[in-house]
Amino acid sequence: MTDQSTASGVTLHGIEKWFGSVAAVRSLDLEILSGELVVLLGPSGCGKTTVLRMIAGLEDPSQGDILIGDTRVNDIEPAQRDVAMVFQNYALYPHMTVQQNLGFGLKMRKVPRAELDAKVSNAAQVLELTELLARRPGQLSGGQRQRVALGRALVREPSVFLFDEPLSNLDARLRLEMRGEIAQLHRRLGTTMVYVTHDQVEAMTLGHRVAIMNEGVLQQYAPPLEVYQKPANLFVATFIGSPPINTVSGAVKSVGGRSVFEAPGLELELATPLASEPATLALRAEGLSLLENVHEVDFTADVVRLEPLGNEVLVYLDGPASESWVARVNPDHPCAVGDTIGVRLDRSRIHLFAGPNQKRIQTRLDAEDSLE
Ligand SMILES: Nc1ncnc2c1ncn2[C@@H]1O[C@H](COP(=O)(O)OP(=O)(O)O)[C@@H](O)[C@H]1O
Ligand SMILES: [Mg+2]
């Protein structure tokens, strides 16, 4: 099954999609390399499914070009595009066995019997369904059914796989298991995959690159770690990460020749001078240090809630400038609800966002490093 198909890249160029007056996708440029696993991530309604359906040919773009490999496919029928799509609501034929479900698409295309059998048994082997070939969907677990749905895409040997939230109907444990299987499948086949999800953990763990969308607009397209560490704008910063990133509304100001970020009860000096304008500071929970010694701290805060997670504790704080802060600390860190403690913000991990789109204007306050 390894050399089954030649992978093709997918290029979206200037794609727009309107449903009447609703803009589902706006001026989208996206290049998915051959063999890459790209995740489209964003909140419900941001246009993910629409993008996938346009690649599959189930929806025509209002504007722009779609290329699979070097071929412009705008006018090519879905069946001729050499893509296979796995949906969230995979409908297996209940009266057919697993074997028949897997082979159905090939049978419809009049693939010779021997070839059909070989492909089905190959797919069954890859997905560990061999023992289940004689069963009907009603006799399978949710995870097994999902694997059959994957298998139906697999037997087509497409050069691009499209997945639309394929795991969202499974329970947490099965999702984790299937996530691993999809990653493994990708490694084994090396086929280009475009995977849609609204689940950031799924996106971060599966994707080589993650394309984050909001309201039809691509926000950032980068490897998972980069999206986490260098969010392009405030939307990405707040959408990615758990607990949500701490944010503080304030302004960059010039005070006595120094450039500072100022918010009620908080003033932080900037190593690199920036233009004065309203700005938002953001810092992840791991960027806060809690200190009993109140020298050198940025502010003091009251501990209002503790969330022990075993390997770490989330400490919720009532401090200045923000409605609430959250810090991530070691479980052996001594603090209790009601304590007043000192908080030090790690300058090297602070982001500043400004402008109409709240773009990142600075990534650390303590050094020259800015945007790269
Ligand atoms: N067939 C359609 N007719 C009208 N509006 C649609 C249609 N399909 C999607 N939309 C709208 O386009 C936007 C994007 O939808 P969709 O791509 O399904 O988002 P997602 O998959 O990210 O949840 C939404 O506002 C949705 O209501
Ligand atoms: Mg969708």
C-alpha cells in the first residue's frame, strides 16, 4: 500500500466563496505541499467545510483557482479529481458487510473483481479490519465503523485525502486512538491530507502546518509550534492554547523618553521603542512566576481558585489590569486560595497586539527581537 499513489499538492489561489450575501471564504491563498498533512482549524462557521468541498469539487468557488498538482481543476468533475473525502457523518451501508462497504465504490466504477479484492484486502490490512470483513456496520464499535469509513477512502487510492471533522462523533478515548491511527496512516502512505477540525488539540498534534481561519479569512498558516509561540494576531493568540492566554487592554506610550506598555496598575518598559497607540498585551499561563518575595514583582494578586491537574496547577488570580490572570505552576508550589502573592511577568514571552486587526507588533519586551 505504500507505493499505491502519487501524492499531489493542492494550491488555492485567490479563492472567494459567496452564498448569496454571505461570504463563506475571503481571498484565500493556500499552498499545501505534496505529501503534507495540513489542518484547517477555526470556530464553527468560519468556512472550513466550504474550503474542503471546493477542493473536492462539491462546491464551485465564486472566484479564484484551485490546482491539484499542476492541474487547474475548477472545471473538472469531483470523480475525476483524484481526491477522497471522509465526512463527519460517515454513512456506511447498513445491509452490507465491511467487505462490501469497502468495495462498493470500486464496484460502481466497474473495477475488475480480482483488482477490487486485492485493494479491499490491502485497505483492510492497513486499517486492521481483516478480522471484521464479514461483519455488518451494526456489529461494529464506533471506532471500527470510523475505520471502515477511512477504508472506503483508502481503496480509491487518491492523491489527496480530505477529512471533515472525521472524529467529532467519537468519545474522547477513541478520538485519541483514531488521531494516532490517522497520523500513522499518513506516515505510511505519504499522501497529501487536508484535515478540518475545530479542535485545537487535534490540529496541533496532527498538522505539519495549521491554517487558522476566522470568519472566512485565513489568520495564520504555520507549523503548530510557531502558531503557539508567535501568533500572528490576537485572534490566533486567544484561540490557541489551554487555559486561554492572559490578555490585558492598555496602550503603548512614551513616558519620559522611554517606551512603555501601560494598563491600570501595570507599567512595563519596552526594550524596542514603539509608536504610541492602544494595544493589547498577551501572555500565556506559563509566563507568570508566583513569588512570595514581593521584590522585583510586577504586581501583587490574590489567589481566587486552584485547579490541580496532577502534573501542574492552574492558579487563578485577582490582580490589576485584567479581570483575572491564570498562572501555570508546579504542583508542589506552595499557595492556597486567599493568599496574596507577588507576580512576575516573563518579558521574553509577552506579545503585544495593535491596530484594527490586532496584529502582533512585538513578541518580547526585553530585547530587540520583534517579529521574526
Ligand atoms: N450551502 C450553503 N448555503 C448558504 N450558506 C452556507 C452554505 N454552506 C455554508 N454556508 C455558510 O458559510 C459559512 C461557512 O460555513 P462552513 O464552511 O460550513 O463552516 P465550518 O465548516 O467552518 O463550520 C457559514 O456562515 C455557513 O452558514
Ligand atoms: Mg464544517
